[in-house]
Amino acid sequence: MKFLFIVIIVFIISGYVWNLSQGQSSPTDSILPNHAQKLLNNPNYVFLDVRTVREHEANSIPDTPVIPINELASRISELEKYKDQNIIVYCQSGSRSNKGTILLNENGFNAVNLTGGLHQWNGPVLTQ
């Protein structure tokens, strides 16, 4: 019994060390679309689109700035005016916005990822 306990502990520690060696970030904070929709007009929150400009122009949550994920690191200074606000980061499905949320939080912003992105968003959308 003691041997089995030791084996289990070794596996748990090995898994933890392996995750660290893979450079996996901790999970980001996220917000469900129905909750985020209630914050759309709240001045303490800003929505940030990290899709391409073309995607943003085709459809987007109203009044949201767009900085494509591949440009976010080099353009992060443009978001300094939102440093005292909560940023809800979104994309089409939630994958790119997850990366953007991590980057923003690492740079001192208070950001959360919109779970499911626009695929799950039922709020207002501007279309072209």
C-alpha cells in the first residue's frame, strides 16, 4: 500500500514538472457571453477584438477597438488608456483571445477571455 502511494505521488509530481517544461501558461480568467453582454455599456469595461481587421469589419461587437493578435505585443502601448478598466478580449472562437488575455495580464492589464468568442455571443453585432 505504501509503495502504491509513493508511485502515485511520483506520477503527480512528474506530470507537474512535465507541464512546466512544456511552457504551458496557467489558464486565463474567462467570462461567459451572457455575463459579458450585461457589461457591454459599463464604462469600467472595454471589449477588445484580436481578430484581423478584415474579420472585424465583417462583423464585430459595437464600439470595440481591434488589434490583431499577431500585432498585439508590438501595439500594446495603444491600450494604456484602458489600464484602469477591465478588458474583455474576444475573437471568433476564443483561441486567439486566450493568447491575447495572457499577454495583456502579463503586461499589467486586467483582462479576461470571452468564452467561445463571437461563436457563442448573442449580443449586438455590427455587420457590413
